[in-house]
Amino acid sequence: MTESSELVITRVLDAPRTLVWETWTTPEHLMQWWGPKGSQMLSATVDLRLGGTCHYGMRVGGGQEIWGRFVFREVTAPERLVFVMAISDPEGGITRSPWDPTWPLEVLTTVTFAEAAGRTTLTLTAVPVDATDAERKSFRDGHASMRGGFGGSFDRLEALLARIGKAGAV
């Protein structure tokens, strides 16, 4: 039996789906929550269309600057985003991970937003694209770290949604 490389993370957010969608798709909101706990966003751009990109930079522990990009494969507002995620350089070109030379160059990521009773269940699924056996193993071995990183991001997202909810505006 082959162990799956697929990562699945689910979080229920106390906010309507349209608001959660907005926080995922606008640079102003991404700047406030994207990235693991302790990181600081430097910039974010979003071209929300098929083939469009999200390109961002952040400063992580120890002051290291990290860049990333998404290339959108599906944009179905406010239900589903599908994109290929990669570590990038400041110009948006794909680069290898500075932490793990066998990390996959690209990861297919699907985010779904399902609303029930004013709350949104966000499900993120990620799997390496065209990866070698070593890259798939590295990705599997990194599941716990990714859960921690996304967990910190989603904690920040929840805090942002609470602030927006109290303000009564997007």
C-alpha cells in the first residue's frame, strides 16, 4: 500500500462564505492573515481569474524573506479556488525550498467554502504536481509542519473575520 501524499485540512469559521471568500481573494485581507504565526507579510497581489496569479512575500522567523505564488486553475466564487502553489522569487519565478531541496516545486491546492447556518467550512486539499518519489515523500513527511503553518494562518484568519464581523463591513 502506498501512503497518500494528499494533505487535507478542514476548519469551521464563524463567518458567512462570501466574507471568507473575500478574505482569501483580496490583497488587503491576505496581508492581514496569510502566513504562519509570527510571520509578517511584505506584499501581496491577486489577479483572480483563470491563469491569473497571487504573488506574495513574507518575513518569517529569523528575518528570512520568503516569496510564493499561486496560479489559478479554477475560480468559482464563492465556492471553490483551485491553484498551483509554489515557492517563488521576488519576480514570481519558481524556486526550490530553502529548507528542503526535495520539496515539490509545485503543489495543486483546492480550497472549498461550504456555508451552513452562517458559518463556513473551509477545506484545503493539497497534493504535489509531477513530483518525484523523493518529493512526494518530503511532502508527506512535511504534513505535520504544514498543518502547523496553515493552523497559524487560519488562527489569524479567524481573528480577522471576528474583527470584520464586529466592524460590520468587509
